[in-house]
Amino acid sequence: MPFFQFVIEPFSYAFMQRGLAAGIFVGILCAIMGSYVVLRGMAFLGDALAHAIMPGVAISYLLGANLFVGAIIAAIVVALGIGAISRNGTIKEDTAIGILFASALSLGIALISTVNSYAVDLSHIMFGNILGVNIFDLQITILFSVLILAIVALLYRPLLVVSFDPILAQTMKLPVNLLNNLLLVLLAVSVVISLQTVGVGLAAAMLVTPAGTAYLLTRRLKSMMLVSAAIGAFSAFIGLLLSYYLNVVSGSAIVLTATAIFFVVYLIKKGKR
């Protein structure tokens, strides 16, 4: 089979086209938001937020409500809770993350355990279902991705100062707590958006891995965001291609592609030292 046909053939199907579009948008969104996570040393936050949505998902499922809405509400509540607990410095941010992560996950498991049968919808939340993305799902993904990225672009400098020099931010009279909470909320929503593509278990990886790779290649936040976004989008494309030909789960293939890129860059950088 000619190489061009090998690459193009899988995307002749509508469901693959929708999956690719969703994967690219999520790859770019998570990679850019992940730049803040990596540079602030908060890699655990992505995993915590990914699992913190479980109570919202479980409650929504039990009530017959929309799982996406429940996930967003739970993620935002936990994100704001982390900000509130660590605001005055009495409790460190990583400690607050650990406490709320464990409690939210435990509550979610307790609620899910009341469901008599294993739900397909819940399995999609856990493992992702990028090939099941419909037009509405894709529209929601694009809408939230564009909205979050627009906010990040608009508040790029204030978020940069607050993230890396809180004292300077206070001197400049920036609303530090508000900006920190906003960043946490944007991260929470980004995690929820990624659930359809890679699921809870792998959402944190898409936040950290492309950004971690870009960190090895750049030293400026803006450059890091651009490089990580390119890696995230490329990983989505190659991951879907591999999942089609190897018949493996698409979300896992995307994350493993991003991980392979990381190790290639890591080994090259290590070899140059």
C-alpha cells in the first residue's frame, strides 16, 4: 500500500474524522494548559482533577442527568476547594490536592458501587471513546477548547506573573487568588473535555506528557506552549492511525505515542550532555 494511502485511508470514515478533530483539539488544549502544570510542579493536579470528577459522574448517572455536566461541576468544586484550602499557605497546595483527590475519588467509588450493573456510559468516562464522538460532542469539545484557549491568550501575562512570581503579582496589585482559582477551573474543565477522548485514567498524561517533552526543548512559556500543542496534536493523529491498524484502544494509543515522543527527546537530550 502506498504511504499516502496508508495514512489517509483510516480517515475516509466519518467517525475517524470526528475522532481526529476531537483528538487534535483536546491534544492542543491539554498540552497548552499542561505547560502551567509542568512549570509549577503540579503534575499530580491533573491526575487529581481527572479522578475528582467521579462523584459528579456517579451522581449524574444515578439521577439520570447529563454525565458531562456532573463531571464539570465536580471538577470545578474540587479545583476551587484546592484553591481555598491552600490560599493562606497554612496547607501546601500539593497537600490540599492529595486530600481532596482521595476524598473525591472515595466518594465517587462509594456512589458507583451502588449501581447494580456496570454501566457502559461509566466505562466511556473511565477509558474514553474517541471513536464514538458525535457531532454534538465535537461541537462541545471545540467550543470549550476555543473558549479556554481564548481566556489563556487574553490573560497570558497576568497568569504568567501569578504562576511564577506571586510576590511580584501582589506588588502589581493583580487579583492573585482570583487568577489562581481561574487557572484551576480552566484546568478542571480541560480535564473534563479530555474524558471523551482518553478517559479519566489517561487524562493526566495528556496534560503532563506533551508539556514535559516541550520543557526539554524550550525555556520560554510561549514557546513551550506552541511546541507542546504541536506534540499533542501530532500524538492524536499518530495514535488514531496506530489504533486503526493495530486494533488497540485509541485513547491509550494517543497517550503511548506522546510518551514515545517524550522518551525519544529525553534520550537525545541526554546523549548530547
